[in-house]
Amino acid sequence: MDLLLNEEQTLLRDSARSFLADRAPVAQLRRLRDAHDAAGHDAGTWSAFCALGYAGVLVPEAHGGAGLGAVEMGALMEPIGRNLSALPFLASSVVAATALRAAGSDAQQAAWLPRIAAGDVIATLAVDEGARHRPEATALRAERRGDGWALHGAKTFVPDGHVASLLIVAARSGGAAGDTDGISLFALPRATAGLAVERTVMADAHNAARLALDHAAVPAAALLGEPGGGWAALQRALDFGRAGAAAELLGIGDEVFERTLDYLKQRRQFGRLIGEFQALQHRMAVLYIELELARAALARALHALDAAPAQAAEAVAVAKAKCGRAATLAVQEGVQMHGGMGMTDQLDFGLFMQRARVLDELWGDAGCQMDRLARMRGY
């Protein structure tokens, strides 16, 4: 298996790097944060991003997308991480689009996927209900009501849920908390009666939402797939999301490494460049190795998702854990090697650290992924 990007994938990555560095750099995130922007992303930038076809990378050509795969998705997520670009791409174009592809009927896909690819609709997946990521612990109830369903319960930490027009909600239509059987997926428009959405500003200046459903009545057509049979589609969507988050984490790690290396080549102490100090050289060498190992793990996971998504869970768990730990090490070393100045808001390292922390937790941190891997291997 060739894990290197081919020419077309490299061009896609490089074009996204150029666009995001110009239109959605770290400075834009600062402006959005300081202005307490209600959307949390720039509408003009998102529209231009979608016009270039990026939002349809995982959407089939039949529905107006590019019909590409996880490797291309990762090639877009890496520069998003480098620039801390505040865009709803991961939540909408990756996770929600994958859930619709995995469980949606032809009619449901035709109704939503073209609009997701065009950027006319922002969609997201609502799965977590507690402080930790445990999708099997879903307790939000889905009960039969006439020809439709009534949903009752709450969700938390829903990425970009405050601006989403479509919310794909994981609910329990059978079994008990802890069971993987009995999980159903429902596609709910934002205007659904009985659905309340509360915006939450996360530590990284990005946005999420809390959802409250008070016996919300939804039609039978809102159900994705079979009742109680949504677990496989949910896991596929989450694995694409985890791989996308891992790619963003790797982009963060790469950017912080390069900024720190540049600083070591300029900062002088005791009449010498601090990059000449062997102790710092050793630490940077260790960080470089960790980032390269993370890059290899991510490449394997992305190719596995394209080749056989149902069998890619182990590779994705390894990549999410490894990229999370590598990015965490990168931001910690970046702050420390810049000294006290690294802790100030004048530099960007605090923003990279906060985003890395949120992404590490998103859909399961390194500990969660290693626990998943152990369970999949029978431990």
C-alpha cells in the first residue's frame, strides 16, 4: 500500500494551504473570538471554501460532490489545523455527510447531500450526552408515536450545532444504556418543534451546542436506516470524524514545530543561538520523530477508511491517539521553548494548545481510543 499522497492529492492539499493561509488564517480566529461572533466562522470564507468544491470532497458526484475519499479529506484537514481555520467542514462535510451516506435512503441523500456539498446547509452529528465520549451510553429516547417518533433527552458538545440547519441525532429506540443494539439515527431540521439549541463557546474559541429535545415529534421519514440499527453507520461517521480530527491535530503539530524551530534559529542567549544548545536539539528531535510516527499512523488510517471503512476502526483509533499525543507534545514544547513569552496571548501558541486540547477530547481522547483498541483486540 502506497501511503504517500499522489500528484492530485498533493495539489489538493497545496491549494487548500494557499487558500486557508490567505482567507482563514489564525488572525481570523482571533478576530472572531474578540468580536464574540455569533456564528463562530466567517460566512464569506465558508462560501468561498465551498465554491472551490472542498465541502463536497466526500459527497458522491451524483449528488454534486467530488466523490473523493478519506485521504483527500485528510489533505484538507491538515491545513485547517495549521491555520486554526474556523470552518464547519469537519462537522458538516465529513461527519454528517458520512452518516447520511452510510444510513440515509436515496431520497434522504438526494435531499441533503447536494446542499451540504454546496454549503447551503450546515449539518452536524449529535451523539455525546456526558462529560466523556461514550456513544454506547446513549440515553436519549426515541419512542413510537403514531406513524412517527417522539424524541426526549439532551445532547452536549455538538460541533457547530449552533449554526446547523440539520442535526443528525443518535437516540435509543431499544435496549438499555451500554447496548450497541437499539441505537437509531434521526435527521432533524433545526426548526423541529420541541428542539432547543443552546450555543456554547469552547476553550479554543470555536463553537458547539447543547440540544434539548422535549418529546419532539418527528416523522417516520426522519429515521436514517432501520429502527435500532444505526450503530454501524454511527461508528463509520465517528471514525471519519476521528480521522479528520487526527489530521487537524497533525497540522497543528507541524505548524507549531516549524514556528518553534524558526525561533530556535533566531533567539540568542548567552551570546549563542539557543538552537545550538544540545538539550533543545534533543527535544526537537524527539518531537520530530513523534510527528512522523503520527503522520504514518494517520496515513494508514485514511487509506484503511477508503479501502474498507468497516474494518478501519483499529487504524483510526491508533491514529487519533497518536496524533493527539504528538500535537499535545508539540504545543507544550512550543510554549516552553519560547519561555514566558509563549504563555502570552501576543503569540499564537495558546490558541494552538487550546484547539489541540479540544480536538483530543472530541469523539474520544487518546485514553478512550486505546481502550477501544484493546476491546477490539479482545482484552
